[in-house]
Amino acid sequence: MLRIATIAGSLRMGSYNRMLIELAEGYLEQTDVEIDRLDLRDFPLPVYDGDIEEKHGLPQAAWTLKARLAAAHGVLIAAPEYNHGMSGMFKNMIDWTSRGNSNPWESKVISLMGATDGPWGTLRAMPQYRQTFLSLGALLHPQFLSVPYANKVWQADGEMVDQTVAPRVEKHVRRFVDLTRRLRIA
């Protein structure tokens, strides 16, 4: 069975990217896949520091996260844009998981989505996410999904009020699952 890991690239409980990944997980549940929901709050990591790595090795949270990522055939990510770029917390997670003589991102099918309350969605950050994952040898789903004006899509309590986003997410998820299946078979 195909195993898909999902990650919201924001720690904030009311994050639009958490809402986006939950919506996508609902569509993943309609496909024949096993879902591994990775909540980065469950994997607290210090700011990457080579001295920490040299003296103490990787934190246990990094090893656990690496193992779960390695077990997945694909990873669906909903990540924010901070100051026109990748969030520091998310980049830190990538930095820790790519260390330790193994790289769970290599040859992993990655699909990127993102939501912000601004007019550009995550269009400015996506090249950074893509460049980072490509440098780690990941196989990127060619399309990404960006949701602008997320504050008009979801209310603060998580209720979706703009139903035009749902079909876009469903289509994106189905294409990602199809691509991951095809690449796994190949």
C-alpha cells in the first residue's frame, strides 16, 4: 500500500496551513493510501548547530522524524511563506533530517502547497522550498498549490467559507497520489 506522510509547515494550531493539510488529508482518505500525519510539534528540534551535532549527534526527534519520512513513498506538505520565503522552523527541520549519514528526502516524491492571508499566497516562497528539496534529491510534483487570501477561505475556528478552494485541493491531491503510484511502480 502507498504510504503518504503529511506535514503542516507551521506550528501554530490555528494556522491556515494546518487547515489546508487537514483538507488535503480528507481527500487522501478517499484514495487507497496509508496516511502518516506528522505534526512537527511532536518533534521539537533545537536550532541546527554543527557543534551540537558533533558533540551530541542528532536529537532523538530528528531520528524519529527521519525514520517516518523514510518509510513514506511521498510527502504532502502545506507550508507557509514568511517574509517572502521559507519559514525558519521548517528549514530547521529539513536541516536536521538531512544530516546523520542518511537523507530521507532523496528520491522521495514531494508535493508542495501553501496558504497565506496575502494576495500572493505562497508564490514567492515556493521557489525556495523547491530548490531546497531538489538539492536533497527529492522528486518534486511539478505543480504546487498556493492559496491566497486564506483568511477569506477559512474562519478562525477552521470552518471553510470559500468552497472554491476544495476542488483545487482535491485535484492536486489526486494528481500527487497518481504520480507517486506511477513513480513507485517504475
